[in-house]
Amino acid sequence: MGWKSTIDITRREAIQAIMAALDKTPYDDMTNQELESIMYDLNFGDDLDKPYFGRNFNIVDKLEEEN
């Protein structure tokens, strides 16, 4: 018997763990413009199956509250 114990995790947890391990991109260190560029490169706004379809967008640090 090995030193590790066995646990049950969901498919979602497995996928999230795999994606986090594979994606070492420092998104928190990127500028808003760099993030926008990545989103456009991934066809956000143009791809019907992704969020923001039919929209252009600007990434901002905080949304201003509407009065």
C-alpha cells in the first residue's frame, strides 16, 4: 500500500484541477488590454456558443454603479 490515501472527486473538480495545472498563464498580472486581446482571439463576442455573443467589450477593473 502506498503513502497516498484515495478520495472521490467529481468530474468537474477533476477537469478544474487539470485545467489549472495545464494553464500557467498569469492572468492576474496581465493588463486589461491584454485580457481583451485574448478574449477576442478566442472569438468571444462572435461565437454563438460563448458568453457575450453579439457584443464588443472593454475590460475594466470595476463597474461603476448606476444611479
